[in-house]
Amino acid sequence: MPELKILNNKDIKEIYELIEEQWGTKIKLDCGFLQNNKNRVFIVSKDISKIDTSKLRLNSAGMYFCEMDKLGIRLSIEGSQIIGLHATKNIVELDEEEAKRWFKGENLEKECNDCSGFVILKNKNDFLGSGKYSNGRILNYVSKTRRIMV
């Protein structure tokens, strides 16, 4: 059964370093970080430390923020909205048609000369999530439950 691990300062520092490396922003969030056995990271109020979680079996709590894997750090839609406001690189601007295709769950053919790895997708002032950029293509990670037929 999945359980959540409260991340220590070293683990949190690693997340911040990956964010800075990938999106060029130094950010510190006033929250606690939890990680499940699928390497999904959730952010929660620091007040969670007041709860005895040793007898709980949870697979998620708080807000899904990102997933850590061998390819790097992949932000959730909400994570991209938090980081995107401060990001200085690896941001891809989408037009209306591309944004609709993204929300349908399609991969996008798009050139981005100074992008690498995971990118944050943006349409006007809205952050739409993150995808993996490689060779002129952005791989879509929007889950089926969050896709919209527009």
C-alpha cells in the first residue's frame, strides 16, 4: 500500500536545485513536501508535522506539485503555475490552437531554439502544464482525466 514520506531539508534542497537548473529561478515555498512511492511530490501546509502520520496509509495529500524521475523534474499543471510566474527559461508560448491541442492530450510539433528537457507551456497569462521537449516536439503529460475536448 502506498505511503507518503515527509521530505527532509536535503531532499527539498535537491528539488529547489533542479527547479533552478531547469527553469532559472530561485524559489522557496513556505510549505512541507511529501513524496509517495511513485516519486510524486505533494506540497502541504507545514502544520502537517503536528499530525501523527505513522498510522495512516495515504497515497496523496495536499497538492500534487511534481514528479521526480531519471529525466528530471516534471511539474504538474499546478506546479507549472507556481514556478512559471518566476521562470526565466524553458518556457514555450503556445497560440490558441496549440493550447487547444495540448488540452486534448496531443503532442506538439514546435521549434524552441533555447529549450531543453522539461518545459513550461504558456498561453498568454495562463500556465498550462509541462512537457518534455526534444527535437522540435513537446511530449504531452496531461492525464486522461484532465484532458478537455475543445
